[in-house]
Amino acid sequence: MIRICIVEDQTIVRQGLRSLLALVPDIEVVAEASDGEEAVEVIERAKPDVVLLDLRMPKLDGVGVLRALRERNAARPTLILTTFDDDAILFEAVRAGAKGWLLKDVSLERLAGAIRTLADGGTCIEPVITERIMRALEKSDSSFESADLPEPLTDRERTILRLLAGGYSNHEIGELLNITEGTVKNHISNLLSKLGVRDRTRAVLRAIDLGVI
């Protein structure tokens, strides 16, 4: 059972998500929060497998929640639920540790799939939102430094990087490429080292920024 915390300030949206996810047999909502400060306390206490996080909330926004959890060593795999007007703050959320993002009008099937992917250690990256993040990144003074990679990626590493961008988990990548999950992890470790980043989401954004994918 995948344990979920929903962080959303709009009551009707939060209740709607809870009701929809109650229809999914392998997902259980174990905690909720209606503002950022409450979210930090609830997530630290409940230790959910995945957090569904709104960005614009009273008291503390979604980026603040991610940063506060990281400072407390209480970060959990977090899926951002966003709208089309969140470009800049969404980019900051990724930098703060978010593992994926989906539009709020996503289908239940897609949402459940994304939750499973994050619970399995993967990322969920919606291409239409990625384009908007990259536009925000181009305008940001805090974007990644653009530079040639000191060590080029192998063809296999590029393939795995594209699959990471598609939100595939280690297990799914292994099945697609007919390699073990351990081998996938080794390739990803090499990717992170070559790209100079510390997690999968930043690896994808860094690769896009460099034109690698």
C-alpha cells in the first residue's frame, strides 16, 4: 500500500483528490494539510511514501515546504500539482527537491501512475510543463551553468536519460532495456556524476539545458 499525504489549501480540491484516490486499491491517503506550515509538521510526523503538493498556499508556499523538510531531513518523494501560471515557482520547486509535476486537471489513471512511479523511486515529468520550466530557467539568473560535459555520455546513458525524462522507474527501464535494476542504478549514478547533479530530476533539467536530450 502506498501511503499519501495531500497538501492543498482549497478544501474542495483536497476532498476531491482524497475521494478519487480512495478508488485506487493500492493507494491510501494517510494525512492532509491545508497550509504550508501544517504540511511540514504533518509530513514529518506521518512519513508518507509520496506527497501531493500544491505550490500556492497560505503561511508557507510549496517551495518553502520542500526546503523546510529538507532542512529537517524529512524530505519525501513529492509530486507537484500545478496550473499553467506557476512557471517560475515550479522551477524553484524542482530545485528544492520535487520529483515530478502534473497539471491539476490530470486524470485519475495518470495521477495514480505518477504516484506509483515516485513511490518506486522514479520521477514524473510532464513534457508540456517541462517546456514552460525551461523557459523560466532561461530567464532565471540561478539557472544551471551551461558548459560542455567533461566526460561525454554513452549511448546507453543517453537512452536511460530519455527514459528518466519520460518518468520511467528503475524497474521499468530495466525491463525495457533487458538489463537488471542494479545495472540501471549504476548507469544513473554515472549520469548524475557526469552531469554534476544529485538527483534524477535535476539530471533531466541539466541535460535539457545542455542540449543533451
